[in-house]
Amino acid sequence: MNARYRKGMVALSADPITFGHLHLIETARDQCDTLVVLIANNDMKANGSLFTLEERTEIARRTTAHMPRVEVMSSNDLLVDIFLAQGCDVLFRGIRNEEDRAYEERQMAYHALIYPPIADQIMYLPSSPAFTHISSTLVKAFANHHVDSSAMVPLLVKQRMEERLHGQFKLGVTGEIATGKSWICHAVCEKARQSGLDAHTINIDELLRSLYLEQTPGTQRLREEIAQHIGDHVLCADRTTLDRHKMAETLFDATTSSDVRIAIEQLVRPHIDRLFRAALQGKHGLILIEWAQLAQMQLGNWTNNHVLLVESEDRPEFARERGINTERLMRMKELQWDADHQADALEQRAMRDGHGSVIRFHNHRDAGRSQKAVEDLLMHLQTNLFPQWSTT
């Protein structure tokens, strides 16, 4: 490390902290022996903060914990007073564009009225092009409209915003076909409501069914584009609805290439995103998001990498009860990841993102054992995963 400064400072309101902030911190740290990250209130912002100063400081500490030589502190004192008290020799300011630079220069001029030498101790660091569009204001606007912000903020921050803005605590529910995922969702929601807690299930397969039946210009265009990829036989006679059975048969046929399946996924995904956002509207409490393809589609960000992976030794019996024949079950085994593969992918993603938990839930046909397992799961969610759920 070729440090140019002994001790630097980055001052942020961090409401919330973004990947742009974290990139600024890393860039500044590389030029210092030690970097102080000051979390402070911004007196120039008219609206109140989403998170308290204490919450923002705690989040900043957690999201910078992997960075050596970074010290996070908070204070309501004047910036120049903290700068002097900490013995800093440089103050770093991040700029995304010329408008940002003009704003920062005005702000720094105010500080120089109090302590003139600081004018010569300011270093402006341009943002990486990857982060120029990111701002705390934009992130909060996205979260307010249930738009995924995982490309802008760490998942810890995304989860905290969802909890604060909407009182939503998201848990994915996935697993192979015929393991009892829907029953688990129903049982968890019922048990939660008996305890006076809000709980809901969003089933992605149900969103897909509603999408293919929806009568809008956009979905009609979607149906026609799907037919262009896999054939007109998937359209019903009136050409305004899709035959989901024929579509599934075609997509899961051994002769259908993976490129075709990927193309269909890319067509459908934006519509599922909008239906998912609509389904989240007005819901509070635990939100169970059920989909067998959650791991394969790499959608752990939807649930902040918190996933319940359902598996069962009684799977053949569950399949028979659902009328799923052996041939279809074997075909689905070829197309869907098994429980271990899903667990590995989910856990690796949680490790990469530094956030999330994967719970392996063993379902049983024995009602007594399953009910006890659901009760234990509910206690774990309240105590360990979503302690704020009980207070919303």
C-alpha cells in the first residue's frame, strides 16, 4: 500500500448507504493509513431520515466490516470539529457529475468559513461510472415502489428498507416438485395468524398463470412472441390465451434446446417482475415467496437470500397424491436441481453477498411431525431471522 495520507475522513449521511458510498470508502482508504467514516445528519436535507443515526452507523459498520483500516463513527458535532479532534489530514468527497461537484464545493466553502485550512485538505474523488446513477434518494424511491434495489445497495440495506417502509419480512420457499412447498406456506401463514402476526404467500407459478390469461396489449404481444419461439400450437384457438399444458410439454421436452428455454425466460421475466411488485402492494408481515425455480433462476435477491428449502423422504407418495406420474417426476428431476444442488447454490450466493440464510426444512406426510416442525420454524423466524416481525 502506498498511502499518501496518514489519516483521512469520509463524511456521509448514508441514509441508506449504497454501493457508491462503499466504493468511495474503499477508494479513499487506499490512499490512507487509516480512514475514518463519519456518519452524520445532513442539516441541508429538509425531509427526515429513513433510519436513525444509530441505525445508519450500525449498518455502515456491518457493510464495511471486511475493510481493514476503516473506522466508523457517528456524531452530531460540526464536521470540522470532528476532523480536528480525530487528527485527520484529508477530507474526501465523492462526486458523480459536475452538478455534484458544484454542490460539494458550496458545502465545503461553508466549512472553510469555520476552519479556513480545511479548504486545502479536501480531495474530490470521481465516482466510478458503474455508480454514477446511484443515490440514496433513488434507492429509497425504488424501495418505496417495490423495485429491486439489490444492484444499488447491499442486501442488508435492502432488507432493512423493506422492513421500515412496508413492514415486510421476505422468505423464499423452494424445493423440488412434490415436496409439499404449498402446504408448508399455508401451514406457516395459518400458524402465524393464530399468533396474531400477518403472513402472506406469493406463489410465482400462480403469477405465471395469471400472466398467460391477462388481456392487455403487452401480454398479447408476449403470447405471440412465445409462439414464434416454440410454435403456434401453444396458443388457444382464439390466439388470445396460452395453453399452459402444451407450453410446459414443449419446454420440458428433451428435444427443446436450453437456448429456447432461456429466450422464453427473458421474455417472461419483466412481466413477472411487474406482477410481483403488484402482489407485494399492501401486504405486511411475513411474505413467503414460493417458487421451485428460485435457486436456478438466481433470484435470491428477491428474498435477500433468506430461503426455506423444502425436501422430503416422502416425495414419491406426495407425487402420487398429486397425480404426478413416475415419467413426469423423472423428467422434472432431469430439469430441476436436486436439494443439495439448490442448497449449494443458495449458500454460495449468501456467502458472496455477505447476507442471507438457507434453512433446510424436512417435510413429512405424518401430520403431527410436520405441524411440530412448522411451530419450530415459526419460532426460529421470530427469534433469529426476523425479530422485528413481532413488533410491526
